[in-house]
Amino acid sequence: MQSKWFVCLAFVLMSPVVVVAADTPKVLFLGIDGCRFDALRKANTPNLDRLIEQGIYADNTRIFHPRYTTADTISGPGWSSILTGVWADKHGVLDNQFKVSHYDKFPHFFARVKEQSPELKTASLICWAPIDQYIVANADKRFSFTEKDYGKRDDAATDEAVKQLADESLDVMFLYLGATDEAGHASGFHPANPQYVETIQAADARIGRVLTAIQARSSFENEDWLVVVTSDHGGKGTSHSNGHEVPEIYNSFLIVSGDAAQRGKFDSDTYIVDAPATALKHLGIDASEDWQLDGKPVGLKK
């Protein structure tokens, strides 16, 4: 997304002091399931590349914390951590069955948004039903896409995201894309696998459509969009289960992009639980100690 991603200089001759209203903070939170960063770099991804250039990134973001490695390295625990900002010993999800969860105490970060800023409008667009069924909470607009083909699900979710972004009252959007993980399971999680790389390129094209929709908002010039991108795990072979000792699986990535973001590459450890904490901070929401978040805001200029 281009910087307002440009700079405008104003010269005022009549008054020595000029008070400029701050742009309204907004967040686009993107999840690409099962996306390895080395494969992303191999793919033709102009939109993600631009987000990286206009922000800060990590290519070794950890999907679990050493204090608790009981949870499997799969989507249920991964997206629970990404969306709640706490590890599995708190949110309770160890696999994709969701037999135990503690979302009442450690909810989706939308609940934290509403707790401190109930006027903010949220939207959730999900292509893997369990996320919507079990994790999502406090979404003013909530969509779950269940077409048999994951590419069609991702297309439908992107279409709806573009539609929802035309609403100027929208403040926070979470968009989940799942076709990359499906391709990895079908033919292999690896940058040398063209089918896998092609789904990353398709995800990038969908993200490009969403970024264009943001720039098309009539209120865009008065908005300060932060774009956060991450994944729940990588993969090796056609699996990512039991990946606690496998770097290709336990390393994810994190991109924080926009005018409010730092530039370059993270020089300190990052974790997937940092993603929602960063989104909350950008929205002007300071985490309460009672929330017991494990994540911390990262990559912001202030």
C-alpha cells in the first residue's frame, strides 16, 4: 500500500502554530494459513513485498513458547494464539478438536477492542469454519465461507472484504485465507513446489484487491491504516503436526506495515501472540494487566 502513504507539506504564513488532527487509526489483520516465508519470498508477491518495504518484518516468528509445548503445531492452537494473544496453556486449545478452550477468560482480540472502545466497528471473514465457530467474538460483521474448494472460499472472502471496506465506519478487519495450507497438505509445503507457491501468489493478488479497496475509501486520507500479516505455522512434506523441533514448521513470519510501523527487519524475537497486541496498541488500546496477554506490541514507531 502506498504511503499516504505519501507526504504532504503545508506552509502556514499567518499563524506560528498549526494544530493538525491526527488520522484515525485503523487495522487490517491478515492471516495466511500454512504459509512458509521462504516460499513467500520465492513467489511473485508484489503486494506483500510492498507491505514489507513499507514496514518491518520477521522471518522467524515463533508459533509456540518454550514454557508450554503440549499444543500441537496445527491450526486450532495456532489461530487461537494469534487471535487471543495468549499461549495454549491459557486459551486451552491443544488440537483441532477444540474439546477444551478458555475463550471466556482469554477471548478474541475483538472483545478487547469492544471492552475499551465499544464504538469501534469490527469485521471477521473466515475460510476455515472452526475459527468462526469457536474463536471469533465481538465481530459487528461476521462471515464464514464454506465452499468445498479453498480457492473459491478465499475468493468469496476477498469479495466480501472489498465490499465491507466501502463502509467508512469499519475500524478493524480480520481476513483469513486458507488455500495455501490446503495446497501444502496436497502436494507439499516447500518453495520448490509450484502448486504451493502459486497459492501464495493467489493470496497476494487477493491482498492487493483488499489494499486497493482501502485506498479507495473516501475517508482514506484521514485514516492511519496498520496492516498486520502472519501465519499459524509452516510445514514440511505434506504435514505440520508435531513440529516442535522442525524449524520449517515452528517458524512463521510477521509483517507490520504502514505509516505507524518501523522499517526494516526485526532484530529481536517475535511471536505470533505479538500480532493482536500490536493491533490493539495501534488502535490506542492499552492492554489491561487483567487480560494476561503473552503478546506485546512490536514494530511500531511509538
